[in-house]
Amino acid sequence: MRSPSKPFVPNVVEGRGSTSLGTDGGGGQQPRHVAIIMDGNGRWAAKRGLPRVAGHRAGAEAVRATVRAAAERGVEVLTLYAFSSENWRRSSEEVSDLTALMRFYLDREIATLERDGVRLEFIGEPAAFGSDLATRMSDAVECTRNNRKITLVIALNYGSRAEIAAAARRLAERALVGELSLDAIDELAIDRQLQTSSWPDLDLLIRTSGEVRLSNFLLWQAAYAELIFLDTLWPDFDAAALDAALGQYAARQRRFGGRS
Ligand code: FPP
């Protein structure tokens, strides 16, 4: 699990103004970091007259397929929004179904993640799911920490505004005790305090199910990301859908506020 106080280890280039532009400076590029808001499990189940949990189970299968496809296509980091800090508003039955599913996924998938070179990480505040799941999560993180093919980041009990507020609080604490001057509180300083600080900048954010909003996911990190909204319901997302999204991304001109 990422510790919020983990020091920043730049793994792209100096600072966070890094880009994943292809060699032609626009178009044809490949994203290093892709994030997905996996939406539509409930509607997928409803369309089939099934309970919501069936949609989440099918969603977990789509996670499996997507992780494998993303790794094969050279994506370095895949961040998936599995449970937002607002999802506690769902029925206790659905929350416990999702918790059980996550436990099942961790137990069942760990060997596959190992075999496929997947490093697992979590962001958010997953401790809220209780010590049983928290232990499984830290075991899985520990067990996969040397894997290098792809990093799978699961956002659990994650909320972007809370993440940014926590970063601001930590910087303010350091300023109060004189460790940091006010001038040093700049974009990079905030970025270094985020839970995503050691991964490449977010290049591509995908949301499934036809909803067109960010729902408090990676708000800071998405500042220059390309956004793709798909009508596909998450359980129907597969390697072909990922390829289509990567194709759209490759055709975009990324300018980061400049002109091409
Ligand atoms: C949104 O669909 C989906 C979720 C809140 C849960 C996502 C969880 C999974 C895909 C399964 C487990 C994840 C992992 C990483 C193993 P929704 O329920 O809001 O769908 P709806 O909008 O159609 O009701």
C-alpha cells in the first residue's frame, strides 16, 4: 500500500511536467499511465435481470482481462477506480458484496499477478475495509513488489479532494514547524505529496457506461490527461475496447497548453 508520506521518487523526468508524447511529437503515442472509471456493473446486471452483485462479479472478470491486455500493450501503470469514498452511501449489502469480491479477487488472483509480472498497489484509504482485507492487501503488495511488467493500482475508498486536502495539510504542517518556506509550496510540492507521486503522469482516463464526469477521481492527476468516455458497460470492456481507446488516444494531439 502506498504510504501518504512516501518520499517522491521521480521515475519519469525531472518534475511532473513529463509527457508521453511519441517521437513525432503528437499522434501515434502510447500512454504510459492509463486510469479507468469502471462504471456500469449495475446496469449490466439489470439488463440481464440479475442482482447487482452479478454485475460486480462480471466486472471483476473484466478487470482480469484488462490488466492482461494493458500489460501486453506496454501500459506501465493501470489505475482502476474500484470503490470511491462516496460509495459507502450504497446499501450495506452491496458494500459487503464488493468487500467480499475484493477479498476473493486478491486470494484468487495473486498467483496470476505473480506469474504475469503485475505489481499491485492501492491508493485511497483501504484500511476502512477492516483488518482482514487490509492484511490481504498489504500481503499482496509485498508479494508482488518486485514485478516489473505493469503496475496495477486499485483505488479503494479513494476520493481525489481528500487526497489533495491531505497533501495540503502535510505541507502546511511542515511550513508551520519551519521545515518548508511558503515559496516552496508549489505544484511540484503538492504533486509529491499525492499517493500517485511515484508513477508517471496520467496520460489517458477512460470512463465506461456513458456517464461523462470524473466523480472525484484523480482530479489533479487528470489535468492534462486525454479523456475518453465510452458507452460500453464495464463488464463488457475487453482487450478490443482497450485497443479502440488506445487508438483514439494515439490519434489525439497532446499540447499541454502549448500549440503544436
Ligand atoms: C460502478 O458500477 C462499479 C463499482 C462501484 C465497483 C467496481 C468494482 C468492480 C469492477 C469489481 C471488483 C474490482 C476489482 C479491482 C477486483 P455501478 O455499480 O455504479 O454500475 P451502475 O452505474 O450501472 O449502477
